[in-house]
Amino acid sequence: MLLTVTGISLRRLSVLLLFSFLGIVTAEDPYRFLNWNVTYGDIYPLGVRQQGILINGQFPGPDIYCVTNDNLIINVHNTLREPFLISWNGIQQRRNSYQDGVWGTTCPIPPGKNFTYTLQVKDQIGSFFYFPSLSFHKAAGGFGGIRVLSRPQIPVPFPDPAGDYTILIGDWYKANYKVLKTILDRGKMLHFPDGILINGRGPNSASFTVEPGKTYRFRISNVGLQNTLNFRIQGHKMKLVEVEGTHTVQATYSSLDIHVGQSYSVLVTANRPAKDYYIAVSTRFGKQDLSTTGILHYSNSASLVSGRPPRGLRTPISWSLNQARSIRTNLSASGPRPNPQGSYHYGLINITRTIRLRNTAGQLNGKQRYAVNGVSFVQADTPLKLADYYKIGGVFRVGSISDYPSGGPMRLDTTVMGADFRAFVEIVLENHESIVQSWHLDGNSFFVVGMDGGLWRPTSRNQYNLRDAVSRCTTQVYPKSWTAIYIALDNVGMWNMRSEFWARQYLGQQFYLRVYSPIGSNRDEYPIPRNARLCGRAHGRSRLYP
């Protein structure tokens, strides 16, 4: 159920009282209320019965529709037989990492209980998604799309489309998520996924209807577990208009490589003869090839799809690398505010710190683990944000991961990297492995200023794009390659930096970035929500005072 509240009324007053209770105050912006019931349910995405995770009986879960600066009040009832959390990929949780929905910030919702998330999509637009963050639940569902529309007074650099579709693509296993989790817990590696889903469905099951001559927006997110996926529509071109909250230069593509955790928004015009066309999705750069199809259905279609779907791409890494470099910010377009996106001159800001992060794989005590700069992350018994707030010792140590790759053996730790509020940081992501890596940072977006094969060196900065690099929250690093990003750390909190290759994330390829302000002002960070669950060593503490 969705309810939007505006204006001054008794209902408005009750909403303000609710926000006073929760500790969030943004009274001038609208509120949207969602009530979600999380359950198990039978699903058959690849033709066999599986135990899925449903939201309000839906797989995938319902889309979230909102507008810049809206307050989202999402009451999540957990009727599973295990703890549960939802995280919000790309939603920045300005000054409010308590709501991020990962174990490092938020206590899980116990079975039979509920928790009300209070989010604000502050100064954001674009296409994102939510997902379950605990216990490998992502392999069972519980994910859905998020679309943040521009406010009516803010110009958008393209005409309103005739329709707006969410397309969630991802690789999928037939095995129960608990079986997959057990394999990982035993220190083993998962086999290659069994198939690809489009909006939770198998081949030729997902269909999108269009009217001849009209243009439609497709918001495509790779919500899968590990594989880069190539997306294409038979006989149609795609005009890229937005990537994870940034309006892009409107280049046209026949197909797009979408790496795991990424979101793209394209315009497609129904300008072909009236019939049905294949939507084709296939894996890239993997040990095996998987593919699936959906249907682009013209409303006056004279025939069904026929013939072979568009073939999967066999182009080399260099093709995908060049495509990634072609995705640039539209400098003249407005973002969430009326000023042009190009008014922020990130290339003229002095770098205050350089961090190099290298992903590695290895064995520890005979079990498979994955690491960043030689450290494989292990969960603490208490969410790190709560331990930080209450100054509980022995949970984590700031500086437990270094700024540069370690030459020593892999080790286990609850890794937290400290960073100063308002620092402007260069991070170089180094991938010496043969897989495509995908990195995501919660609470922030960053400028992807450069990527290339081989080793990064200081002279690599000479090829950086310091004018119109795309700003996003998830970026790929190609095999034996590097990617460089610039970040303005203007959001105080405890933020998860993780591999979106989900087995790697689960087995340690993540850490937390603690963006810290010594002032302790509510202007920099909201106080702990008064409805916050307190678990681990924070159990029983006062929500009002540390």
C-alpha cells in the first residue's frame, strides 16, 4: 500500500509526530508509506520448484516509485524463519547510515518482527534497486527496482516517455539459497549459475508491450550474483540517458554490457514493423555461456517472435572497455537540482589521499576466502555503526585495512578504514585476477575517471577524464586491469565497500569506510533512530544517549 501525504492536516501532524519519534525531520518534503510482508513462497523461474523470498507475495518485489527528496517510510514485516535485512543499492542515506540495511550498520529484523526504515532520497534522481543483504538471501529473491523521478520544476534532458519499465536481469541458481550458503560456509566454491532471469522469469516469459511510434524508458539493473550480462533488443537501438543517478551523454548502442550491481536507463523507440521482437540477455567473459530471452511486444503485432534470438557477443574485453569509456556525464543537463551537472568541476579539486585496493583470492585454514589488500572481512557480533556510536571497544579497529595492497599472507579481520569528512579521495581498484570484478560503495557516488589494462602507475593519471566522467555508485574492473575513481566524502557514516560478485562478498571481499566528523553535530549526521534495534553488545543501551 502506498500513501502520499502533503499539505497541513491532522494526518500531516501525525506524520510529523511519527518522524519525531524516529528522529528524522524533513517536514517540507512528501512522505510515501510502504508496508511490506516478507515471506517464503514457491517460485519456478527455471522450470523447477524453488523456495523463493517474496515481498507482498511478489517475486521480484514491488517497484518503489518516488520523487527527489521524498521521505520513504517502509515497514518491513519479517515472517521468515531467520533474520532478514534489506539494503538499498544506490540510495545514499544522507547523514543516516543507520538505515543502510547491511549488517555493519543495522541490526537484523528477527523472525516474526518488523522494522520501519526511514529513508530520504535527498538530492537524488535515477534508477536503482533494493535487495536482501544477509545469509545469501539474494539468491532467493527479495529484490526489486527503485525509480527516483525528478521534481516537476527540474528540466529533464529528454521528452517524457510513453512508458517506464523496470527490467531486472541476473544470473540464477536452481539450488536453494541455503544449499548455496552451506557450500560457501564449508569453504567451497559455487558452480557456474544455471540460467538467467528477466524480472524473475525464464526464457520468453517476460514481455513488455509498446505502442508503434512511441518511445519508452527501460531501467535495467543487473541484480545477479556474479556475471556481467549483455543486454540487447532485436532490431532496435538503445539511447542511454541515465546511469545510477547521472544523466549521460545520449549515445546510441546496439547492446550494453551491464556488470553485476549496475543500473542503466535507456530510451527505445518502437519504430520497426509491427511484430514481436526478442529481448536477449547473455553472459560475458565467463567460463560458460548462458542466455535467455524476453519479448518486446508491439500492441498491434502481426506475428510472434521467430528465428534465432540475437547472438551473444563474443567481442573481447577491449570492446567492453571502450564502451565503458564512452559513457560520460551530460554536463548541460540538470541533475536533482536545477543547476547543470557540469557545474561541479571535480577535475579541479586537489586530491587529499590516494587509496589502492587490490582484490585477491586464496585459502585460509583449508577454506576458500577472498580479500581486499590482504584482509578478508569477518562479521563482528555487533553492527559496527552501533559499536561506534556507543563507543564499544573490541568490535572493530579503525585502520585494520591499509591504504595499499599488503605483500603478506591473507588474514581475517573486521576491517574498517578511516576517512575524514569532506576529504576528496582517489581510489585505484586493482584487479590482477582473471575475473571481471565489480565494486560498490554505499552512501556515495563517485566519478569513474579512468580504467585500463595492466598495472596502474602514477603516470596513469595522464589518461584520466577530468571533465565529464560519469558519476555512479558501482563500477567494473576488467581482468588484469585497474579502474580509478574520485570521491568527495561528504556523507558522514559507516559505509560498506564490497564486491558485487556475491560469493566473494560473502567470503570476505568487503570492508567498511568510516567517514568521520569530530564535531558530532546533527548537521553532519542524524542521531541514532529511536526505533533502532539494538543487538549484540549494544543490546539494552539507551537510544537517546551513548
